[in-house]
Amino acid sequence: MDKEKFCFISDLIKSQKELLLEKDDILSELYDLCDDEEQRNLVKQLLINFSLMDEDVYNLCLKDMSNNIVNRGYSLDECLLVATAHDHLPDSSQSVLQDIKFYMELAGFPSDNYCNRFDRCLKKRDFQSIRHFFILDDFVGSGSTLLNRKDEFESKMAQNGRECSLHFVVASGMRFAVDQLRELGIDVFCAYNMNRAISESFLPSEVEHKIQLMSYLESKLATIINETELSDYHLGYKQSEALFCRKSKNVPNNVFPIFWWKRYADNSDRKTLFIRSQSGY
């Protein structure tokens, strides 16, 4: 290993020990993916700024989420906590629903007022006494999922002739997405907010060039894997530019694909920092 690569790897491990310790081989591949020092410096800066959420921080987020729900002053008997999940597949929002129960129990929240699938909370015959729906998730990237849930909720409530309030409560998210949702009049609480890693983190005069560098690095990845096209994840899904993952969890597709896309342009396998599990990938 040459001196430059050694320094690249050792500096990163010192800065992000919990994230990068014993991942020398993966960091070596990232180093080799870059053609020059400018590209490597970008990758290095992004990794230094990466937010790996451990259980301690996650539990603080859950506590803040619980306080946000309880402190609104609604009758808890009229509140329902719902996972964002919308089908039979396992979803991280269901873990949040389970994990927040501890804090909600401390506040005296009714043990039956939970629903682990969003579509099931909208059936006319169910939850007739509920007036306030709180939709939970662990991460909001672009905001598109929450917007879809809001539209579906309003349509179903209109069909059922009910007037109920809708609130989104999430553990973490991209600030730009949360702001956009709020501008649309959607009530969103996000415990842990993050800026876009290039557009909102570098000097305005540097942003365009940094994005060009990242686009070039993405060009070295496979354009399609099974049914999943890389172009849909340029700079992360909906160009979210996210640098976030919960420890030992499925990485959001809003994260830059160079950190999780599993094949090179020649379709050979890559060693990646994170694992992404999603249908069609």
C-alpha cells in the first residue's frame, strides 16, 4: 500500500472509528475508484461528515417524538400511532412503532392505539373513536413517501365522511424535505435534521464542481442492477445528498450510491460500506 492510500484510510478511521474500523479493504476500493486527489478529498470529506446513528441517539429521538405527541394536549384515547409501512414487506417504520412504545407507556398511552400498517388504519370499520393520526418513520429522505401518505389519508377520510387530523413524526430526516412538506401545510416533526451533504454544506461557488466530481464517480458504477436504475439514485434518491444510516440497519437509498451500489460499470461486484435491501435491486 502506498503512502497516500495509507494516509487516506488511516485518517478516515481516526475520524470515524465506529463507522470505518476494520473496513480498510472497502476504503481501499473507494480510494481506487477515484482518479485524483480532488475526487478523494471529496469522498473523504463526505465520510468524515457521515452521521451513523447509534442506539443512544436513536432513543433520544424516540423520547423527543413521544414528547411531541403527548404534549399536543390531545386526549390520548383519540390518538393512533401508525407505521408508514404500506404492504406485507418488513419496514423500518414498524420498528419505530415498536420501539416508541416504552416512552408512550410512560405517558399513559393506550396499549391498543397502535397500527403497524398505514393502509389498515384507513378502513372505515376500524378505529372509529380515533381523531388524531400520528404516522411514524425512522427517516424522511425526499418527502415523497409522506406526501403520498397524506394524499391517501385525505382521500380515504373524505370517502368515509370523517374529519381527523394527520401528523407525521419521524426520528431523522433531510431538512430540505421537511421544510418542503411544511410549506405544503403538512404537519411534520423531525427529531434529528440534516443538510444536503454537498449543496448545503460547501461554499456556493464550490457546489457545482463538487457535484460534477460525484457524477463522474457515479459513472463508474453499473447503470442498472436487476430492475433498479442508477439514474434514479443520482446523488441519492431524488438527489437528497444524504449521509445517514442507523447503525447495523438498511441504508436509505437517499445516501450517495457510491457508498452502497453493489456493482461496477463492468458488472463486477463491489465491496460497499453499507447494505441496501430493496425490491428489484
